[in-house]
Amino acid sequence: MIKKTLLLFLSVLSVGLISVSACSSSNATAKETTNYIPLLTELREMEQQKSVFDSNLMAENRFTMKIVPTAEEKKIAKQHARTFEVYLGNGKFFMYHLLNQLKEQDLPVELAAIPMIESGLQPRVHSYAGAVGPWQYMRRTGKSLGLTTTQTYDELYDFVETTRVSLQYFKYLYKEFDNNWDLAVAAYNQGEFGVKAAYRAAKARGVTNFNINTVGINSYAKGYVKRFHAYAEMLHHPERYGIKMPEIKNRPAFKRVQVAGRLNSMKKAAELSGASLETLRLINAGYLTDRLETKDEHGLLVPSEHAGRLEQALRNGGNSLSTQNGGARTATTQAN
């Protein structure tokens, strides 16, 4: 699935640059060095134009769980292939951020399957049990992980914030279960303390090969891990299931724009940026109303192609907008 040509060329070029530096350190000039800059810039731009699914974020070495799906899990993958395509379409604004964060945190790319299973990559999903958001947290669990809710903003719906805490939580679970990803995934679904109790009981029985069959997790969690394996398999080998991956560019889909004290209406932001109000509401699902005033500095996520226009509009009309919209704290966080 992964297109390796550009990556190979970049590797060869890097070796060439090192060789030039080593062999001609006494003769190299600034002019000779800068000759490479336009080429490297062009290669970076080419990489950004690629689909994220053909980028180094999805390279073979990023699939570190080494899952070998069972016949049952392959059957689940076949049954869910069309649903998988729909979920990827839902996540067109979120997939780059998710894959990029997994790489930055040095976590397996397979974990991208979790919010697909949980919510179909839709930020405002509610479960019958009361879990909410793209990673489907119960409110008590979300609070324990540091996600806050106010009258104007709910971080449980915020894709960026919930992804950040979820990846940290998975790091913790992986360590707690002695580097066993299947038990970490089961604990995410069933609950950390129930699986810990079952894990300790299995150790007391003398179990040495820990998996979902030897550790006494509940049947729903077992099914969840199997579904996780199936989705990870589809992510790794979509061609085996006739899955057509959507065209999602290998670059940030949104940028966080500083709006505090300058703009407090999402409708006005849509008007100034040219982005659709529906899109702004989707990628800023944490805002509970049209008003952008919040206790914390959340700013406004804006599609990358529209962010510059909004920033220019705010610069041009900053004083009048600030007077009209009232004071709020200035946002400084930049989304990746």
C-alpha cells in the first residue's frame, strides 16, 4: 500500500549530502550547500501533497503491534469493510492529526482504529450507556483524565484534547499490563480496574501467556479486542477487503486561530473565513453554542485553506471586532 519511491529518494539524497559534507568539508561553500534547499523544499511539498495513507505516517514500520488476525477477525473485517470506508470519510479533518500524534508519541498506528470503533470519528456521538465524544468517555472517566466541561465548552467532544489524553492513557495502560496491547485495549473498553483484577488473578493461577482467553475479561471486552484486530487489519491491508481509501492530504487539515477578544461568534467566523458553518461546528465540537467565549484558551480550529483569510480579516478589523464582541483571553495554542 505504501508508496516508497519518494522515501527512498530522500534517503539516497540524505546519504549524498552526508557524503558531500564528509568528503569536502574543507572545500564546501555556503553556495553549494544552498543548492540543495530548493530541491528539499520541493520534496517536502510533494510529500504533503500525497495521501496521508501513502505517507510515512502509515509506513510499514509504524504497524508495531504485529497483529496476526484470526479467521474470525478476518470475517469481521469483511463484514465491516464498507462501514470502515464511511468512518474514514467521517474523519477527513481528523485523520492526519490522529496519525501525526501517534507518530509523535511513538505509539502504534493500529491505535487509530480505536476512535473509529468508538465513534466512527464523529465528535458528537453519544452511546446508550452515556459515553460521549470521539473517544467515548463516560463523564467521570473524562474528568479523571483532566477533560473539563463548562456551560460553554465541553472537552469531551474536542477531538484534539481527547486524542491527547487518550494517547497518554494508552501509554499508561500498556505499561500497567506489562507491555501487552490486547489487555490495554480490553481495559480501555471494560474498565481499567476490572481487567487489572483479572490480570492479577491470572498471575496467581500461574498463567504466563497473557491474552484475552487466558485472562478473565468479560465477553464484550473479548469481542471488542477482536473488532479492534479487524479494524487494525483493514487499516494495514485495505486492499485485501476491497476498501478504497479516501484522498486525505498528508498535511494539517486545520489550524488553531486566535480569536479571543477579537471574535466570539462561530457564524461570523464562517462568514469571515469562507469555511462552511457546518465544517466549523464539526471540527470545533467542544463549543456548545455559537459563542466562542470560554474559560480556557481553546481558540477556533479553521480548515487550513481558510485560516489565513480569517486571520487577515481579524487583523484588518481587529479593533472594531474586539469592541463589538467583548473581551476574552487570547488563545496561543497552535494545532498540529
